[in-house]
Amino acid sequence: RAAFAIAYNEIELGRYADAAASFERLSQRYPGTEFANRIGLALGEVYYELDDFERAANEFERQMPNLSGDSKDRATFLLAESLNQLRRSDDAIINYRYFTDNQFDNPYYVRSVYGLAWNYSHEGAYQWAADEFAKVVAADHPTLSSMSAYYRGVSLARAEDDQAAIQALTYFVGRWPLHDLSDHGWFELGIIQYRLRKWKDANQTFESLIERYPDSSLIGDALTHLGNTAIALGDFDGAHEAFDAAIAHGTASSDLVAEVIFQKAWLNYRNRAYEESASEFIRLFTDSPSGPKASESLFWSAESYFQMGQYARATGLFQRYMREYPGGQHRDAAHYALGWSYFRQGDYSNAIPQFEQFLDAFRDETGTVPYRADARLRLADSYFALKRYPEAVRAYGRMAVEGDDYASYQIRQAYSNAGDPFEAISTFRELLQSYPQSEWREEASYSLGYLYFLNQEYEQSIIEYQSLIDTYPTDQLAAKAQYGIGDAYFNAGDIDAAIDGYQRVLLRYPTSPFVSDAAAGIQYALMAAGQDDRADTIVDSLAAALAGTPAAEQLIFRQAEAKYQSGRTDDAKADLMEFVESATDPRLLADAHYFLAEIFQAEGNTDLAAQYFDILVSRFADSARFGDSAESLGHIYLEAGRLEDALQLFENMEAGLASSEEAVTRARYGQSLALIQLGRTEEAESRLRASIIDGSVTTSTLPAYLGLGRIALLNGNFSESDEMLELVATRARDELGAEALFLLGQSAVQRGLNERGIETLGRMDTLFSGYSHWQALSYYQQGIAFENLGNRGQAIRLYELIQSTYPTSSVIENVEERLNAIQ
């Protein structure tokens, strides 16, 4: 009896492990005493307190036959609780129901109903669970009723009884606002409202949670959902504010932070703020390449660049997505978008397999999304652009049988381009008969005239063009057909009739986009006939007749342009300078200033060239000439030592042409040249590397590699500079490549590798013969190399070649000094 008392004392002191050991010794030592049964119950309770539920359940089950009354009730309840902890729900439910079925006054009744509700919930019987939790709420238990009110709402939500769940959770947060689960109640309530698309209610609910429980562990999630509801309500400023707060809160998990950044980027994408979304998506992917949002971020960064028109960057990212996530959920869309990216870049050979793979894999059973039809048409268009006309005909044919008149029209075009004009003419006439209301009927009519024109049947071509004009006199193609009549007469050798045809475009369609071509047509027709003087007379008379119309300015400008392009630069300069004083058309004014700047630059008058480039950049930032002008002006500033002005100009160029990846990279290259000379080489390198963040090598990124090659040269890292400069010289076919090749050869000569330098620079004649500046510099460096090798005769030959061919070259004075020294 004393040992038994000691064991119970250890329970009261909370020393359950010691109590368990004491009871186990008593049970073994006195198995037949009157305390044996009481030891069994006490030992089971001790195991329960120690969370040793398996041994507790076994002890209660072993002792149960020997128990009765209160002891049996307590053992049954603790057995149910132990089985509940062991997730043996079926057995736990049986023991709970010992109380819930018919012992409503039993002290264990309410707690058993609560346990029964939990086990129903665990088994997925959420409606039954909600019913049992409701009984506990009604019992007004001091601790369990409030918890049951919350879990009843959760169970109803899981049972998809959303309206009842909303009522239950609203009751809970109103009745027990200070409960530990109240913030969870608000959160669950908001989630249900969000799921039901009750955006306003959900927004208010999440706001209430954030205001009432600022220290809740759910704040990060609540702010995220608040942002999402704000998006749904069209409150994009509010969404940004919520997402920023979620990130700044600092308690959110890394996964939640990634989700918030993703949602913020997605919001920018939806708002067509593609530059911001691209930056955020790519940063999220770069910071967490194995995170839960990595694949989504990579795909949508590619989509953002695509929407900005930066197709080369989009292509690289789409390719990376398919390479790293071959089973990704957006794989089909990536094939489709990659096909479009190639298509937009004119890379039809690579577009074809992407569209084909998309068509093989895409399954849209609803038929509500026209991706398949669009992909088929773009596939056919790609074959058409590559002049693979038989394949184009087959591809268009699959759409034509479905009644697509555009496909039918393109089939005729494919026949025409395939060199089968008779079949094309026949099928165009069939199109006009089969689809009299088609939006392509005017195009088909025009194409008939054009086919006859290509077949040199000029009389019939004129008949078809005139038919189009008579039938559709107000259609924009009527002006094009009238212009075609002028071309037909010109090719037939009837210059006067051709000029009359072109004049009709100016007089009848003075606002037509073909006014420019018609004005140029008059100029070239008269020049071809050797009647330059007559051209001035006709232009002056037409300009007077069209005074005050856009056609008049077009006519005057095209006259000056024709003179410029035919080499009559002095006459062109005079006309253009007069034109810019009176013209109003911003596009023509921009072109006129650009031509004047080029003329003065070719004459070596960089001050006046800079003046006209500056006017264009300042006043005509929307002009297609803006990028070339800003770049040329920037290099003039660099040569003049105006480094800060050059840097600012190249920065403005980047901002003004942000949608063009190549223009942005060229602008950053210009910035790097200025920064290097300002002693800010690290900043220059950082800006260049921002253009090749994904490591892609495309036409658009080559300026960045050229700049990095220059920096490597400055740092004496010749292996890196040789690699980058050779890359650009090999890939580029414009002045960029010429510059890279020159730097590569110059570097070799300066390092004493004279033969290698001569060989490298010798490639300039073959690859970049049209770039006189770099050609002259190349000859000059080769001359130095030959001098170094002792071959003075070859050096003299090259120096004299520069004198005779490039007398205005920037190295002409150096050439003369070297010749004097040698001779």
C-alpha cells in the first residue's frame, strides 16, 4: 500500500516516467492483490501523459474487462483519445460513440463529441464532422465550444457548403474575437469568399485580419491574398501596395515571398508593363532557379520579352525553358511562342519545326482557342516566305477546305511565286467567284493585275488594275493599282503614259501611302529618260497644283531624295535645306535632316552633321531615324571628347528605343565607350553584361560582346578579348563586325604578333569592304605590321593606297608622317 501511494505521489508531482516505473514494478511484484486493477488504470494514464499512446491503449484494453463504473468510463475515454492520437479512427469512433450515442449526461460526453468530430474530419466525412462540432458549440463548453465553432466552419468549407461555412466562420470571429484561432477564422473566411469570386467581401475580410491581428503568423499570406483581390477589383495600385507590404513584412517564408514576387510580376504583365514584368520574372528565376515558381517565371519572362518585341531575347529564354523543363505545363505554348519569335525575326526555317511540334502536341478539345488555326497559317506562311511553295500550298490547303479565304488567297500567291502564273490566275478568278464577299476580294483583283505585270503582259495588267479602280474606287488598293498602271506603262517603255499614271496617284489619292512611291516614280522615269530638267518643271507644276496637301511635300522631298541617291549631293543639299525650312510632315522632316547630316558628315563637316543629327534626335524622337541619328551623334561627341554629352545621348537612346533589344544593346555599347574614357570601366562592364544576362549570342547581343572585348583588351586579358572580338567579327556582317575585326588585328600587331595581325586585318577586304573608315584603319595597321617585319616596300604601298583612296581618313596625317619617315 505504501509503494502504491508513493507511485501516485509521483503522478501528482508530474514525474510520470518515475510513476510508470513504480507501477510496472508493483504490477509485477503483486499481481494478485486488490490494487492490481487500479494499478492497470493508473499505468495507462501515466503512459497517456507520456504521449506513449500505443502502450496506453494496450494497457486500457487489457484492463477494461476488470473495470466498471467511473473507472471504466475514464478508461474508455482515454482509450478513445489514445486511438485518436494513433490515427486509428475507426476504433476511436467506436469508443467515442460509447458516450455520444446514449450518455448525454456523462462528464465525458462533450469531449467525446469533439473527438468524434475530429475523427470524422480525419476520415473526410466533413459534413458529419460539422454536425458534431455544432453539438459542441451548442453545449457552451468553456474551451471546446469556441474551437468547435472555428472547426465547424472549416469542415463546412471542406464539405463545399460554402454559404453555411461563411455563416459559421462569421459567427466564430464575431463571438470570440480574441480567440487564438480568430485570425485563422478571418483568413478561412476570406479564402472562401475569394473562391466564390466575392472579390469585394474577400478584400474587406483580409483587410480586417491585417488591421485586427498585425502580429499574426498569417499576415504574409493575408497581404498576398489582399493583393490578389485588389487585382480582381481592378485596383492595381492597391495590389502593388499589398505585394510590397508582404515582401517587406519579413515573416513570410521563402516560398511565399516567391509567390508574392511572381504575383507582382504577373500584375505588371497583365497591365502590359512588360519591361517591369520581364525584369521581375527573370530576377525571380535567377534568385531561385529550383524554387516553386522557377519554371513559371522563366516562361513568363520569355513571354514578356516577346510582347516587348525583343524576339531574340525571347527566343533564348523559350529555348531554355524547353531545355530545363521538358515536361513543363507551358511546353506547348512555348513551342507556339518560339515559333512566333522566329517568325517575327524572319527566321522561318526555325519557325517551321516549332509550329509543327506545337500542332502535333496541342489538344484543345473545346475548340474555343484559335491557336491551332493560327499555327497552321503561320506554318504555311513560313513555307511561303522560304519559297517552298508546294509545301505552302499543302499547308494552306488544310485551312482552305475549312473555308478560310485568306488561305485560299495565299494558295494563289504560292502558285504565282512557284512560277505557275497560269494556275495562279485561274485560281485567283476562282477565289473571286467562290468568295464574292471575301475581305480578300480586292487583294485578289489587284493580284491578277500584278500577275499579268510579272508575266510582262502589261496591256492586260493595266486592264485588270483599271477594273479594280472602277469597281472599288474608294479602296486603298485603288491607289496602289493606279501606281501599278504607271509601272506597267514605264516597263512597256511609254514614259509619258507612265508619268501620267503616277500623276493620277498624286492628284486623285493625295493622302494615299503610295504618294511617296508615285512621286519617286516620276523622278526615276524622267531620270531614266535623261530628262532631269523636265523633272524639275513637272515637280514644280505638280507641287503648285497640290499646294497645301501632303502629296506636295512628298513630291518635293522625293525630288531631293532622288538627287541624293543619284550622287547629285550638292543639288540635293540645296533642295533639302530649303525643304526643312517650310515642310510640316514630321516623317519627311526627320528624313530630310538625316540626309543632310549624312551629306555633311561625308564632307567631313562634323559640326553641321552634329547640328542636323541633334535636331532630329531632339524634335523627332518618334522617327525611324532616331536610333541611327542618336548613335551617329553619340560617336561624333565621343570623337570630340564630349564624353558626358555622349553618355547622356546614349542613355536617352536606350530609353527611347526600349522595345528594341538590338537598339538597347547598341546604346549600352555607346555608353560603355563613354564610361571607359571617363574612368568608370566597372560601370561600363555592368551595363554591357545586363544585355547578355542569359548568355545568348544573337545579332542583338553582339554589341555587348564587342564592348566586353574592348574592356578585356584594356585589362590585358587577351585570351578573353580575342574570343569575344572573333565572335563578333565572325557573326556580324555590318559595321560592328568591321570594328571587331580591326580591334582584333590591331591587338595582335600591338602585341608583336605581326603576321597574325596582317592575316586578321587582311580579312577586311573580303568581309567588310564597304566600310571605308575601318578599311583605311585596317590598311594603316597592316602597314605598321609590315614595317615591324622590315618589309618597307609593302608598308609604303599600303600607305599610298590610303592616300589615294581614303584622303579624308582620320589616319591620313599619321600616314603622311610614316611615309616621310620611311622615305
